[in-house]
Amino acid sequence: MNNRDLKGAFVWSLALLLVVIATDNVVIRLVLAAPLLLWLTGHVVLRSIGPIRTPLLEHTAYAVGVSIAICVAGGFVLYSISFLTPIGWAIWLIVVTGAALLVGIRRRYEWLILLSMKLPPVRPEHVITIGVASLITAGAYLLAVHDEANQREFKYTQFWMLPKPKAPGKLLVGIKSGEAETQHFDVEVTSDGSVVALWRSVEIAPDEIWTHEVKVDLGSHKAEARLYRPSDHTFYRKVSTFVSAGS
Amino acid sequence: MRHQYPHNWLSFVPVSQPLRAVKFLSELIGPTLYGKPAEPATPSSPWITFLCLVVSIALLLMALGHGAGRRGEMSAPVFFWAGVVLMVLPLASRIAWPVIARSERLFLVVLLAESVYLYKLLDDPTHFGGFDELLHWMSANDILYRRKLFLDNSLLPISPFYPALEILTTALANLSGLDIFPAHVVVFVVLRATFIVALFLFVEKVTESPRIAALTCLVYMACPTFIIFDASFAYQSLAVVLGILIMLSEIQTSQTQSVRSIVLPMMLIGALAVTHHISALFCAIYMIGLFVFQTLRRNEPGRARALLAVLVVTLMLLAIALPLVMAKNKILGYLGPAIDAGISSFFMNLGGHSAGTTREAFVGANGEVQPVAYRIIGMLSLLLIAIGLATGFFRSLCLTAPTTASGWERLLWIVRRQWNDSRAVLLTLGAFGFPLSVALRLTESGWEIGNRLNTFVFISVGLVIAVGVIHFWQSRVRYAIINLALGTILLSGVILSSNTYIRGQYRVGGDPNSIEPMGVETARWTRTWLGAGNSFAADRVNRTLLATYGDQNVISSLGNGVDESRVFLSNTISPDTIYPIKEGKIDYLLSDLRLTTAFPVLGEYYERGDVPHGRPPLPSRLLKFDNDKRAARIFDNGYIVIYDVRRFHE
């Protein structure tokens, strides 16, 4: 039995472990991980155990299914030893491909039948057409991403007030702008009817966050904050919080 | 043996003699097989490359349509539907063409399957948008970031007991460093191709015809669940792949009759057991049905039947009994009411007692009626499927009868329990599930069951229609008409696959159409400023956003048995209003004032059956906690307000 593919898969899984340890490069890791996780482990297990003889196409479909089964089993094993980590997964794949290699070495017969379908003749114009089609498809996807990113149906300003954790009597007032343009606001904080803080014409650019700490009397029950838009003298937002809630 | 049909077949059309009418009907639905053109050995590269180009242009048009829809432009449907027609019709025509190579057919069905997946991806290109997707994303996040299985999922309590899809996706995310969404795209591209290849090989083995296999795949892709539901990041999407692989490997086991061969389906059954409950159930029903037919069949080898029995027992023990032992209450609590209500609703409608349980076809839960063109295509498709089933049923049933006879004599062989392949007989009878699924889809409580039934029933529907097309229609009508009919069925699948096709502007209670940046930002705000794991009550859509983007513990009747809708929808703050807050120990309430602007697309604001008659809830109901001393309005963005209600239960 020719074991080159089994040996190759084992080396591949070792390479994946090294890459997972050494780099965060997503492309390299994906190129190594996806084929191994979704097809190669199933392929080597089918080759080594050899439950059935099938043509390559059918073998490929089974290999995906068995790879999934192995991956799921791996999830349970790794969870049981609290090792559901990238390195844990890489080691699991080494164990699977290594075990398949060991079994494969002891086997002496071939299970895989080679491809029986005829491939179509390929000319340069076909390659160019496929290339153009791929570019258009990629363009369609990027267009969808672009349109989604630019969809901002609602213009809004988030306004909040919370008790500061582990700081009795201190409150946190915040504004985040989801508007299309820079806005100016007046912020007023009151406690039991009296003003405890006031900021005039606070400038907030789109996506900018503004926060400020306010100290209030611990004896009061609730504090209230109001947001005004001075440009058109509009009362814009109102929030409140319990003074002692964070203490 | 195939028979040449007389050219003047229209002469059978009844004019005056009743016998002619009977003969016409008999020829129409009878089991006689006609014609089977030989397939050339070489696939056509020009056609393949041309169709790849056509599909890419179609996808670009659909992307333009979505973009126009997001901007609220009127041109959106023109671009979008031009793209859909361009994707479906040329590919369907070529796949159905009588004389093309097996490998070309296979390539083209894979191309169509992947195109349909890209169709779905263009709708939500960078994040999960479907309701079910968000539920499973939550479990996947738990596995990826907390590195634990079986953590509670308040949105879908049953999900942690079926973690296979999440394990697979997070394994790739762990190893590659990708986030869950891109990792799932890679996984699903592979799953789609695997499913359609496995379905092709399965039908090809049963019928010994690559053309029937390709046509079955083509019709299957018109199944409404295939296009969106089974392409969603949810457990059934993986389960259907495992299910079809189990069915395929069972054939292999049956042919080789070796004990070793059973290892493969066993491994797949093991994976299915932790993937999806309903799919495991359908797979078990198929295997039991097959075992019954193998037992009924004359001269069935005992060893093959014994191996099948082992598979049936394994499936029953691993995929049905074991999950029930492990999580009986959650599984029965989740599936039981849905199945019970669906069956009751179906029989009530059957008996003519609608009692408000009937769903009107082509009318949304919010009363919105589909455009006339959609309704026409939908009805036409239903008619075409019915014709396909009528003309293909007996032909498919008797496809593997071991006789060269023609006419109804073939049926006698089946009645005498003599056939070559029990799968063909079983699958043909499975087509009876189609009218059942249609009837269930027309009931309020049964449509979910009918919807899921489609996933499995369409394998039978595809097979019967494919046999009908090849062994009856292709020798009688022009190919253009057959192609048009198949294209219409596929278009109808697209129409029925979703409530809204083109990505548009925000809609109330419309799941993917209600998810937009402001809601997501609010959910993220809760995680940043309140921390993770607070108890939140909110509407259906914001609940999923809070649980996923916000990492909050959401309270609902499904997850906690607490119906929170009255907290929001009641007019005043009464003991009844605050009961769910106390019972569910709710810390925060999220009121989305946009709910007051329209009826929900999917028929529920918070919980099923909570939509008031007449008009949407008044804003004063959602803002009633403003005047209560025990509540604090901690967040406001103009549309969404969050109340701190911890003092109600502290």
C-alpha cells in the first residue's frame, strides 16, 4: 500500500501545529487548517481503516463527512481535558493523522479507486473566462460589503448615566454620537431637583464618545441627566439612575 | 426496456369516447418508461466557462439590487430579480439538457448550489442576520471564547446538546485565527458542495442514471428550505449533509455486505446524534422504512438486511434515545409543543374547524400580501410540481421493477413485492409527504413542521419529477418548455424561501430586516458599560442582539419559562406587570420605540400571540417605567430606551 498521502497528512498536521504556535497570520493558518480539518483527516482515516472501496468522488464526499465526525469527537475529547484551544486542536489533528499513518503502515492493500470521469479540455480562453467570472463574483461580494457598511438608516445619539462601580456617590454620564455630522450639546445633571453639573456646547463628532464623572450627595435617591441641543433649543434626551446603586 | 411513444399522442385527448380518456390518463400517469439518450463522454468547456460567467454577472446584479434596496431605491427589484433569473434559468436549462456528460452535469449542479449559497451570503455579507443564526452564534461564541461545551443558551436551550456545528466552526476559527462568521462561510461552502455531490451520487446509485440524479438535485434546489434555511448557521444545515451521507453509505454497505463497511455509516450516525434532533428522527424514519421494504422485498439477502438492522438500531440508540436520556425535558419541552400544536392544527383544518389557525397563502403574519407576480409564480410552481408528481409517480415507483414489460403490468411486479431497489420505492412513496407539507404550511402552528418536512420530502419530489421529465415529458414537449417549467419551480423556491428577498430598510419584527447598526450598537453598549451576564428583557429581535453582541442573559418564555411581553405591553404598572420581573429576576428592560410604528413582519413583538388587534402598541406603554420610582432610565438613543429595574426584585 502506498502511504505517501498518509505521511503527507501527518507532516501537514505537524506543520499546522508549528504555524499555530509561531504566527497569527490568518491566511497561512487557514490554508493549512481548512483542508486538514474538513477533508484530509477523513481521507486518511478512510484510507487506513478502509471500510469501503469507492471511486474518488464518492470517497471525497465521505472524507468530508468522516472529517466532520472526527472533528466533533475531537471537540468532546478536548473539552473533557479542558484543552479547546488552537494548540489543542492542532495536537488532536496530529493524533488522528498519526494514528491513521500507524494503521496504514500495517496495511498492504489499496482501497482507493482513481478518478473515472473525463476532465474537459481546457484552453487559455476558458481560463481567462473563469478568471473574469471570479473577479466579477469577488466584486459582487465586495459591493455587498460596501453597501452594508454604508447603510445608516438611523441617525442617533446615545446618552446614558450610570453609577460608577465601587465609587459611592459618583455617576458616569456619557454620550456617543451616531449622527452624520458633528453636534453640539448642553448637558445638565440634577439630583433631587438641584443642578449638580452643567456642560455647555459639548462638541461631539460622529462616532466620538464623551464621558464625564459627576459627584452627587449620597443621601439623594435618584439623579437625572438631560441633553439639550442648543442649535434649535431642543430638549433632546433624558436619562436617570439610582445614586446608591453602584455603591 | 424503454419504449418509443407514438408521435400522435395528442390523439389520446378525449373527444367523445370515454375509453380514450381512460387510455390517455393511463398513458399520462402510467409506469411505462420512454427514451433514454446516451450521454457523451466529454464535458463541454465552453459551456461550463460561459455559465460561470453568467452566474457571476447574476450575482453582481443581485448585489446591485441589495444595495439599491438598502438605499430605498425603486430600481432594487429590477436588478435583483434580473440576477435571480439569470442565475437560475441558464444553469437549469443546461443541467436538464438531455445530452451532456455526467461530469458536466455534476459540476453544474455544484455551481448552482454554491451560487444559491452566495445568493444568501450577499444578503448578509459580513455578519449573521438570521434569527436561528444568532441563536447558534451565541453557542459558538461560548465554545470559542469560554472554551466550554454545554453552556446554557437562553435563546435556544436545546442548542448546547447538539453542538456539532459549533464545534466544527470553532475548530476552524481556533486553528485559522478567523472570526466565527468567516470560518462558517468556509465550512458552509464545503458543506454545500458535499451535500449536492452526495445527493447526486445517492440518486445515481438508486436509479443508475446521472441525468435523473442531476434533475433530482435541480428540483431539490427549489426546496424553499434549501435556499436560506438550510444555508443558515444552524444545526440542521450540517445535519442534512450527514443525513444524505448516511443514506449514501448505507447503499455501499448493502452492496458490499461486509461488516467492515458498516464503520463508515456508524461514524456518520455518531456525528448526526450530536448535530440535530429532527434530522436524526427523519434519518431514523428513512432507515426503518427501508428496513421494512427490504424485509417485504422477495429474495432480499439476509446479510444485507442484518447490516441494515444494525444501522437502524444504532441510529435509534445513538441519535434518538441517547439525547433523550441526556436532555429529555429540554428536548421534549422544545419539540413536543411544536409537534403537538402542528398536528392538532392540521387535523382541525382538515375537519373544517379553522379556529383562527389557518395561514393564508402569500400573506405575511403582519397582513402584508405578496405581489401578484410572486403569487402567480408560486401557484404555477405548485401546479407544475403536482403535474410532475402525477406523471412521475408510477414511473418512479416501478423504476426498478425487474421486468421489460410496459404499461401497468410493471406495477404488478411491485405489488408482488419484486423490485431491484427498495430505496426507489420508498423514496417514491415519500413524495406523499409533499401535499402533507403544503397542508401543514397553511396552518398557523404547523408551518414550522411543514417547513422542516420539506427538506426531506423534496428528495422524493425531486426524484419523482426527474423520472417524470425524463421518461415522459422529454419525448412530448419541447425542451424549452421543460426548462421553463424547471426554472419556474426554482424561482418559486427563491420566492418561498424568505419573507423578504431584497435587503431593504428597517422593518419591525422582521428578524434579518430588523437588524441594523443602531440595534447592534445598543447591544454592544450594554456589554461595554454594564458588563456581561445581566438579566435583560426585550423584544424578539433586540433579545438576540443582546444575547450575542451584548453577551447578556436574556429572559424569555422559551429560555426561562417567563413571558416578559406583559411587562412591555400592559397599560399600567400593576402587580401582574411586574410579576415577570420578579419571577425572572430581570435587571434591565430594553424598550424599542420603533415597535410602535408597525405590526411585526413575523407576527410577534415579544412572544407568540402578543400582537394586539387594531393598532401597534402605544409608546406610552413602552415608556411607562419613566414615572416609577423603582425604575431608572439609564440609556436613551432616541429610539431605544433601557430601564434599570433591579429594585423591583432586590
